[in-house]
Amino acid sequence: MILTGEVVTLIKIHLICKNKMITRSTVKRGALCILSLFFVYALACTYLWARQGHYIFTPRREIKKTPAFHQLSYDDIYISVTSRKGRAERIHGWWVPAHSPSGKTLLYLHGSALNIGANVDHVRRFHNLGFNVFIVSYRGYGLSDGEFPSEDQMYTDAEAAWSYLLSQKEIEPDQIFIYGHSIGGAIAIDLASRRPNAAGLIVEATFTSIIDVARLNNKFKVFPLDLIVHQRFDSLTKIVDIRMPVLLIHGTDDHLIPPEMSRLLYAHAPYPKQLKLIPGGGHNNSAAVGGAYYLRAISNFVATVKGEQTQMFTPFTR
């Protein structure tokens, strides 16, 4: 069959129109796909912004162990605080007095998981070093009131615990050492930056900021963390304002918070300061792994701060 020129022209026009329709359809589908992906991404960002606290804090109400487990006498303490909505609330803690008057007290700020009951073994270690130990549960944890914790609320609770020691126990600020583990270290740094008259600061297995921790996780790297994260715990910025002796402790095998973060904090902290790395220590077991080495680091630090040693206060690292 021989096609005339007019027929050929009509076929060409039809094919061109069909291709244009296909192209427009493809572009439209591509645009819808991009918009859908953007919507899902924006939804994920919004979810992380709203729910980030649940990635950071894992409180538990049930207290499974008390200082009585180690035959330590203690008092249940309740401190009144006010919520952001103006409600009267209480935070719960334990006052574990030293066997004999020692003149030194430890304000113990625990990590983000569980509650004060999970810290009883470590409380005993500090008690054996001669400390009065005051450990508190943040609101949302253990027997403390409140619903779910937040950064600002934790800072308020730490400040309330500090004030209790001064007003109710009548302890001089320069007799109080502030200790914090993990996120408790960030809370301790914040408190110490505002209370320069404390005796000293001891932080263990802590981090530079929550944003830096989030960046260690590949699944969060695709998100604009600087815009999303509002529970920041920015210790790297605050530690430059510390005006007291600082001891940083970190296990070399900590796979949750790398010891490089303590190195960074140490580099930014003013003197006098010390950094103690515990060989083989993980995030929660540096005291058990380090044993006498760990305890000696703390006792030497405290003795130096209190002027019980004649040697110069010099930094040391291992």
C-alpha cells in the first residue's frame, strides 16, 4: 500500500501529539512523586520535632532497688517544684549520709534511662569514698511527679536539688561536688555553669550535644537536625563557662557515646581539669571495669580539690 504525502503527514502529526501527551503525563507523574516524597519527608521532620524526647528519655516508674540493698541507711526526700503550667509538683530523691562527718557531699544526677534505683550500686561506690550522696529522680522518673521529662525541666529539677542541699541540709556550696552520668553529665555541666561556687564537677560518659549524638546515627543524617532538635543539651558551649575543677571520665569502649566527645569537652574546659579514660569501659560499666583505678581517680581529684594533697593540680590522661 502506497501512502500519499497527506496521509504520511497526518501520521507524523498524530505521533507527535501522542509523544507530547506521554511526555506531559510523565512530567505530571514525576511532579506528583516529588511532592509525595517532600510531604513524607516534611511529615517525618515534624514527627521527629514533636517526639524527639522519646528518642532521648526512657524513664521508668518502678524502682526495683534502694540503698537498703547494700545495707545503707537513707532518707526519702521530696522537694517541691512548680511546673510550667503553675502546678505544684514534687521530685523524689534519696539522702544517703556518710558513715562519719566528712564535709563532702555529692549531688548525683543520673542518666536518661530508668530511675535512681538503677544507680544504687554506683551510689554505694561514692558512699564508700566518704561522700554524703544525694541522688534525685527527675520529674517523669521513679516516684517523682510530672509526666514526661524535658531538657528545661531537668535543669529545673537539678537546681531544686542544689537549693535543697543549701537550704535544708545547710551545706556550704564549696562542700558539694556535682556528678552526672551520660545525660546527667549534661545536666551537671549546665548546673555547674550557673553555680561556680561548687567544689568541683565530675562528669562520666557524657556528650558534647544531642545534635552531635544524633549525627552518629545514619538514619538521622538525612534530616536538618539543627532545625529539628530543640532538646539540645549543648554541653560543649556551656563547659567553657565552668569556674571550678573538672574531672571527665569515659570508657574507651563506649559504643553509645564515643570517648572523643569527652576529649572535646576536656579541650574546651578551662583549667583546672582532668580527663580519665577507663580502658575497656563501656557506657555504663566503667566503674566496674576500672575498679580501684576508677575509684582512685575520683578520690585523688576530690583530695586535690579539698587541699588534702600538697602536689600541684595537674591534668592527666590515660
